[in-house]
Amino acid sequence: MTTSTPSRRAIVLLSGGLDSYTVAAIARAQGFDVCALTVRYGQVHAREVEAARAVVGALGITEHVELALDLRGIAKSALTGNSDVPKDRDVDATDIPSTYVPARNTIFLSLALAWAETLGASDIFLGVNALDYSGYPDCRPEYIDAFARLADLATRAGVGGARFAIHAPLLHMTKAEIIRAGLALGLDYGLSHSCYDPRPDGRPCQHCDSCVLRARGFAEAGAVDPLVAAPPA
Amino acid sequence: MTTSTPSRRAIVLLSGGLDSYTVAAIARAQGFDVCALTVRYGQVHAREVEAARAVVGALGITEHVELALDLRGIAKSALTGNSDVPKDRDVDATDIPSTYVPARNTIFLSLALAWAETLGASDIFLGVNALDYSGYPDCRPEYIDAFARLADLATRAGVGGARFAIHAPLLHMTKAEIIRAGLALGLDYGLSHSCYDPRPDGRPCQHCDSCVLRARGFAEAGAVDPLVAAPPA
């Protein structure tokens, strides 16, 4: 009788942004086989999905699912086209900006949970961040903990004794710390896409919250953002 | 200065089955404006979506969203075509059958939550049932409670003080009690569709768990199922 090795597969929510790229690399560095899940949810910055594919290639990820789920009819947000993406805002303000997408992380984690259970995996990674996080409620530690408890109750695997782990390795890191960690792992951030409102040629606008936080992160990390230094071909 | 009346809109997850039809009618009877959400998730019994439309018409629901979200690639189940729908099973067995769809209710409630927050509503109804429920983990009271707590943490509305209510009015009812309640509300169950594996002409198979539970419910309620007595035109 042989003992089988437990599965080390993990689902990683991969938008194609700087954070999720770093998370996917961290999961891989921790020994997980990364199964990447990208959702086309009607985001105005669908350019990020192309970035997700580039990241998948660069990290040598063999399982990547792109799921189409058009949230524009039910989730009002600047990111689903209901209003203009705010520019040159004070990104340290404590109000929740119009780029908040109602229930987005709950929807994405639920989809990741379905795939995890189907694969017999119990690890889910996502790139939420409680510091440079734009004030989104579904990026807070207490939210992540609550989802993990829900996952155990929601599933056949949980009833059978599995305990789902929701890994948010960036939760308490600044953007600069995230970038340093990624650079130490050899990541090419020129492959990622963060901008909420890219120019027609795909280049970042440099004025939305996501661009501002990214630029500040690179500056604080003492690094050059390859996306800004040289635009993608 | 005038005082505005608080919104009485509620999201109702409407599959087109007997249970969700009854729940929509209960929500309406409680004074809610029903906003019905139906998901095409790649279910083998897509016939139920047509039933959802019929129910929407019969109840005079003015807001109905049908969302396409193909779960077949990430959620393995007999209901997403990964195996045959079991027939003539002991529906009182305590194991979780192959018709369980991983994380389905969590996905559906998350989508309902997005729409609720977008509409400024805080009431969500679904037709889960803890008695005649086929053993699904995401139909248990403790799961429903956990989702409500998550919803408060997950959303801008929750941060702002809203408390989401997840209404599961059928939770502790038998199928016979559900049918009696629906008949008392004047429902035409000939419009609903419960079968997991309908025949080519759309008629119920009479052998899957859902058909067996429905037939037992009608028998115990002392009523005739119009779907069986006279097939839909």
C-alpha cells in the first residue's frame, strides 16, 4: 500500500495587475502548483486580461481559466463603466472611491472556491492589501477571515473536514514592499497592468488611483517601473 | 425637507424551480419589489431558465436579470454535465449526491449581494431548504447565517452600517408545506421546472432526486402536480 502525496495545487486569483502577479510568484515559490483564475467581468481596463496571459506565460503556469461574467448589469462602479474613473485623487483619503466594485472579491473568491473544491485543493491566494488598498471593504483582514470560515461551511470538502486557507500574503505590505518582494523573485513588472483607464495604446494613464499607488511604490522601492520607462511593444 | 421612503426592493435568486417560485411569491406577499436574478451556469437542465421567465411573467416581476456564467470548467457536478444525473436514489440518504455543485450558493449569493448593493437594497431571498435538501452543505442554517455576516463585512453598504438579511423562508419547511404555502398564494406550479434531467420534450424524468422530492411533496400535500397531470404545451 502506497501513501499518496497530498495535492499542492492552489488557486490564484490573477487579474494581471502587479499585486496578483506577485502573489502568483509567491505561491509558486511556496511550492504550490498554481492554477490561475482570471475573470472578464466587464472591466473597462480589459487590457489587464492580456497582462494576465503574459504573466501566466512568464511564470510557466499550466492551468489558467479565463471566466466570462459580465457584471455591468448588476455591479455599478467606475470600473464597470458606470462613471468616469477618478483622476489625481488623494489616494490616502479614507472614503471608498467610485472604483469600488460591489461584492467583487466575494464573487471572485466564490469562483475560486468552486474550482478549488473541484480540484481537491484547499488553498486560495489573492492579492488584497490592507495598506495601499484604496479603502475597499473586501480587502480587510476581518473580511478574509470571514470568507475562510464561510468556505468551510459552504462546501462538501468542508463538511468532510477540509479547512480552506485564504492566503493574502500582501495583506500587510506596502506597495514598495510588494515590489521589492517581486523583484527579488525576478519578476518583470513590465508584463503586468495596473491602470484603471489605459490610453488607447494600452499605456497607463498615470493619474488614476492604481497608477498613483504603483508609481509611489516604485519610487519608495527605489526601482524603475518598466511599464513607464519603456511602453509595451 | 421630506423624508424618503426606504427602498423595499429585494433580490430573489430565481432558478425557475418550485422552491424559488414560491420564495419570489413570499417576498412579494411581504411587500417587497422583487428583483429576480437567474444564472445560466451551464446547468444540464437549462429548461429551468425558461421556467424562470414564465414565473417572472406570472408574478408580474418587472426587474429580471439573466446572467451567463459558465461554471462547467471549474465546478464539477452531475448538474454541469460531468457525470450522469443519479436516478431512483434514496433521497433520504445523508451523503451529498453528485448533483452537488461546488460553491454554487456562495457564487449565487455573491452575485445577489453585488446587485443588492448596487440597488441600495439589503434583502436577499433564496429557496434553500434544510429538510428536503438532498444533503447540500450550502443549504444549512449555519451557512446562511455565515453568509449574512460576510455580506456586512464585504460591502461599502455594510461599512456604512447596513445589515444584510438573507431570507430563506423555506429553510425549515417540508416540500409539502412549501407546496401548500404556494398554492395558498395562488401559484401555478405548472410554470415551474424542477427536474435535473428533463426528457427531450421538456417533461420531468420522474426519477431524479428533484422529481422524487417534488412528487413526494405533492402527494403529502394532497395536491396534484400540474406538470405531471398535464405536460407543458
